[in-house]
Amino acid sequence: MKKIIVVGYRVDKKRGYITGQAVMIDLFINIMKNNKFPVKAISLNYIFGGNTKIGKTSFLRLLDYLIIFTKIIFTISFNPKSVLYFSPVSNKFGSIRDYVMVKIAKFFGYQIIMQQFGCRFQEFYNSLSPYFQKMVQYYYSQATIITVEGEKAKEQFKNMPFTKKLVILQNGLPETNLEINEVPKHIDINKPIKLFYLSNMIESKGYMDVLEAIDILVNQYHKNIIATFAGKFLSVIDDEKFKSPEEASQNFIQQIEKYGLKEHIKYFPSLFGKEKANEWNESHFFLLPTYYVFEGQPTAILEALAYGTVPVVTRHGLIPEMVNEKCCIFVEKKNPKQIAERINKMIDNPNIYTLLSKEAFQNYQQNYTLSAYENKLLNIIKQYIQL
């Protein structure tokens, strides 16, 4: 049986590094191993360039690439006629890496699986010179199969010469042992209403909009709110307010004190296992009012659905393909007042809230279970890849 060489970012619990893409790549590796496919994984995680903004390149990140790419070349060279799995990158330097990696893999007779996350390809492609556009077209065209997360993700490749290789593979929830206490959930006005923000603390993920909405709920609507924020502070190329994660973290603490919310807010750099399950079980609403430039299908939304926790989200990226008004609350980007108004309205209408919670869980069961995702992935591999 042919070996599968996996190149990608991995979840790193020690460093608190977790992204939706890393979660899904780890899931791919686990599914392959559980089905007895031989796998060799090469991590793209930072070695030296850990403070580099997401989507940007630095000298230390270049040094990371040099070390990692040496591993990739040796691994591909010593495992000819195998299968290469990776997620293509939407930046110029990353595209050079992908081009060379694919070129070497094809020389050694590889089949190639690309898993495209997000829907930023067209924007990235249009920003390139004609020379780089041809280079990108080349390595995408060399793929045996390219999986995308949904119809909108598929549309971003319109008019590309490799569209026939595109196959939709929506994300699935990687969790296997969900500790769900109660579904659907109910609101008791005599008890605290619990909100949960679970994502990296990135400006464009909307965590400050969530904080401002909590200020309105507590200090204007006088609601009994307890909120948990869990995620690592990171810098991204579309940051506007803060120059560094440290500055963003300091500002977050200052705003909590300014609004008088110290008794209403908990913060964790990361949450895993039982601690995370407890937060999901206790939370009524999951908040992700994102406008993040690299957004695709956030896996945290799938977790919210599984626990019957009603998502409060924007119509951004591929989120509208994941949820609808029957199981979530849509809000406008950068509009904390609207977030507060819609949560307040739901608190005052607990019967409607319970219906949303019920629909959220049913959406998960029908579309996003681990077994459903594993079956779709294995069927795609069996159909297109010779192992």
C-alpha cells in the first residue's frame, strides 16, 4: 500500500496553537491511520518564527521554511510513487513552496491530494503577476483531486483549467466522545445566561465586538451574563488596531476593567478535553462575529451545533453554508449593539431559544458527525486515488 505524505499545520496544545485548519489536518491523519493507511506527517508549525503575523513572512519564518522544506524534499525523494496531501497557501512565498513541492512530487511519480480551506483563492490569484498566476495554475493542475469546503469555495475557482478536479468535502466535527448533558437547551431567567467565545483572539474574529456586546447586555439591559473567552492572542495581516498580540491582550484586560465586567468574564489561552466540554454544556450562546480574511468553515461552529449551543455569527466565509436562521442568529459585522439586541431578545423569548437549540443539534447530527465526514473522505480517496 502506498504511503501518504501529509504536509500541514498541526494542533500544538503545549504552545496553545490551534486553528480550524490544523484540527482538520490532524483529523485527516487520524482517519488514515485508523483505516490502516501508512502515513508520514511533516509539520509546518513554527520553529523560530512564532511571532510572525498570520499571512505574512519574516526572516525567522523563512528559516522555518528552509528547515521544513529540507525535510519535505528528503521525505518525498525516499518514498517514490506515494501520495502527497497538503493544503495550498494563499500568499506569494507559500505559493513558491507549493510549486517546488509539487514539482518534486510529480518527478517522483506522486498522486496529489489538495485540501483547500477557506475561499480566498480568487483574491490571492488576482493579486499576482501573470508569471505567478501561471505558476499557481500549474501546481493546482497537477493535483489528482482538490477538495473544497462548499459551493462558495468551489465558485472561487471559476474559469480555472482544473475545475473538473474539484470535489466538495464539508468539514466534520473531529470530537468522538462528546459529553453532552442536555439537548435542546433551555433558558432560565433566574440563572446566569452563559456566552462562549472559542477561537483565536484575532481582531477580525470579532472578540472585541463580543466584549462590547456584553457591556451592553450587562450595563444597559441589566442581564445576568457570564462569558468565557478561550483562545490565544495572535496577529494577522488584516489587524487594524493593535501592533502585537501583547498589546491586544493588554487592551482586552483594560476594556474589561473599564466596563466593570471582571465578575462577568473568564479568559483562558486555550481549552481542551473536559474543561472545554463543561463550557459547551453550560453555555447558551456561542459567539463568532467574524470578518477574518482567511475564514472558511470554523470547526467551533460545529462544536456549538453538537452541544445545542446557539451560534451568533456573521454571514462571512462559508458560514452561511453551515447554518441558517432555524439554528443560529445572524448579525452584521462590527455591530456589537446588534449582537446585544438579538441575544437580549432571545433571552426574553426562551421558547424560541429552545427551538433554535434543538435545530442546531439536528443540523449537527444530519450533516457534521465524525462518521459522516470519515465516510465522505474515504469514498473520495477510493474513487480518485490508487493506493
